[in-house]
Amino acid sequence: MAANATDTLMCTTLSRDAVHGAMYGFTDFSVGTVRNTNCLIPVSVMIDGGCNKVSIKSRAWNSLITLNDQPTFVNAEFKEAAIQKIKEAEEKQISDMESILVKIK
């Protein structure tokens, strides 16, 4: 899919901000958009922040795939493993909540 005018403007702005940060003497940073504001983000903050996970069953993931005309790249084996991990995480959350409720009573 070709870039549109909005993509071009965003990339131009981010690259300009990266160059300005480097010329100012900053190191170990990346540029990004946070709450619709371009920011210089220290690498240590990005590492400490962990990672966000997107479920392959979520509406956001399906919208992304559809809007970009991407194939799913998800084979049956991967899908089964992902569903199993989701079920395990849900079961752990339920057991954690049950143990909290027992402690409260």
C-alpha cells in the first residue's frame, strides 16, 4: 500500500525531530507520537515500559489487517498456541481473583 499525504507528513516531522534531537546532543533516544504530540523518548523508558500485546482475536488486530490488505500470516499451529496461551492467562486471572476474594472474606 502506498503512503498517503498524512504518512508523508508524519514521517517528515518525526525525522526532523530525530535530527534536531541529535544536533542538540541527545543520545539513546527515539522519536514517537504520544497522545498526538511528537516526543523524544529515552530508550531506557521504552525498555522499562515493557511491551503491549494485541490479541489476534481482537477487533483492533482484525481492523489493522483489513485496512492494510495484509494476509493474516497466522497458520493453524500458531493460532492454536495463541488461543491456548490466552486461555491459560484467563484461567490465571480467575484464580488470582478468587484467591484475592478469599483473602478479603
